Amino acid sequence: MRDVSGGWLIRYMHSTGASAFFIVVYLHMFRGLLYGSYRKPRELLWIIGCCIYLALMAEAFFGYLLPWGQMSYWGAQVIVNLFSTVPFVGDALGTWIRGDYTISDVTLNRFFSFHVVAVPLLLLILVAVHLMALHEVGSNNPDGIEIKKQPKDPKTGIPLDGIYSHPYYTIKDLVGVVFFLIVFSIVMFFMPDVGGYFLESNNFIPADPLKTPEHIAPVWYFTPYYAILRAVPSFMASQFWGVLAMGASVIIFVFLPWLDRGAVKSIRYRGPLYKSWLAVFVVSFLILGYLGTVPVTVWGQFTGGWADALDTKDRATWVARVLTLLYFLFFLLMPWYTTRDKTKPVPERVRW
């Protein structure tokens, strides 16, 4: 940033690219929820995609410590300490992850190795397997129709309802890439920190183990899960239940192919129940993401009567708890509302 020619450009490309990557991943997952891309026969494809998402989270976490700024240091301290809440083996697990009793140079070297070598190799393997699985079952489409099961042209062998990937999808994807690069360049050159969401001001300050920042929060793409963690009250003087809820909120995506029992895949033919619950889920996720950035000083525990709930700190806490409940109900009630949802008939063949 200061000593290398063009270092500012390299760092801003890296930090903006990390956030842009997660924006694209979240949009990709949301599209999967819209069109039922996790449904049969793409269960394995969806599970591999969830593994890629977990690997991306690990890559982001390991890389977050590397700038060795205030927020990097204390953010890593908080995240590693979460593992220390695991009953019986927590302290040993935290020490094992850090490689030391505190965040130190040993942890920095270890995380650097994971961020630059180990996790990227794992990601490359997972992406390759993801593409192979995609090639095996074929891409989904907004109508949710299995195009490989449709009649084929006897001359070309291409499904009658299909179109060539080139030039149609090449041009379509180029438009998306150009739009993405325009937004990416605007952010990178004119507002690389995006108001502290992409790059926190505290991370421009060198790490100081003796000075704790007033507010420690992860990067924006982790804040919904961080809000879930803080929303769960401690039980028996342990925050492990919050950690468990945070982990479950990520892992539960894997079970979507078996939770969804709707008669159709695409939201085009879904009934009002699924559309309403999906809207509730998205709104809950976005608000939880915001609450995860709110300083911990407004996250006090509910200690008094109902009048105390009007207090700002209690209100923020209870809003997060209600949204966390709605977040999980979207998944847990899915077998019920997808079975009872009134759906539209899907045309057997769709001519483009």
C-alpha cells in the first residue's frame, strides 16, 4: 500500500474483489432458491456448491488477518475464540488453530499458508468437481424443465427447446461481465472502502494487542451470521449455543434438496406460500446483516419487564432474535408449506 509501486491498486483490487466475489456468490445462491436449482437431479451439484461456499468463507477468514491491522487482529481474535466455547475441547481447539496461546506471528504465518496455498487448491478442486457435476446433469432454467428429457433434433442431437451456448449465452454473459466490471471499477477507483463496509477505518491502523477497538465486527458478508451468534443468549455461562446456531445457519443450506417438497421447481409456477416465505427469508437475512454491523453497546440483554423492551439496546436484541427465528423457520417449515402450496401447471414443453 505504501512501499510498492501501484500497491494501492493491488490492495483495492483485492479488497473490492473479495466483497464483489461474495456479492456474486449470494446472487448465485439466491437464483438457486428462485428456480429450485437444488432439486433432483442436482442434489450433488448443490452440495458441492455449499462446500465451495464454506471454502470461500474459510479463505476470507484466513485472509482477513493478513493485513495485520487493528480490525484484522481483533476480528481474528474474536472468531478463533468462538471455537474455544466448544465444551471440553474448546481451549485446546483454540490453541491448535492459533498455533499459540494468543494471536501471534505463528498464527499469521499459518493463516498466510492456508490463504495462499491450501484453501485456493481446495477451491480449484471443488470448482472443477462442481463443473463436472453440472456437465453431467445440465444447467437448470427459469422454467424448471429438464431439457435433456425433451425430444431432440434427429440431425443435430440438440433438444428442440434448446439453443446454442454460442453466440447466445456468450453475448448474454459478456453483457453481465461488462456491467460487473463497470461497477467494480467505480468502487475500486472512487470509493474502495464503501463507507467502511469493504475496508474498515481501523484496519488502516497497525495491530495493537494492547488496544481493543470500540467495535469489533466481521466484514459485511459475515455479519448476518454474526448477528445470529449475538442474538442467541448465553446458557450455563457458555456462548456455545450461539456458535452452534451460527454454524447451523450455514450448514442448513445443504439440506434444501430434501426439505423442499414442492410439485414444481421454478418460482414462476410456485404458489404464494413459498414466495412469501422466501421474501421473509431474504428480508431477515438483509436486516440481520445490518444488525451485525451495529456496535455491541446496543446489544444488551433483556433484564426487566416489558417496558424495558422499549429500550434501544433491548429492541435491537429482540429484533435480531425474531429474525433469527424466521431465518430458521424458512428451512424447518419448508416441508409443510411447499407441500400445501398452490402451484401453477408447468408446460411440458416451452418454445423459445
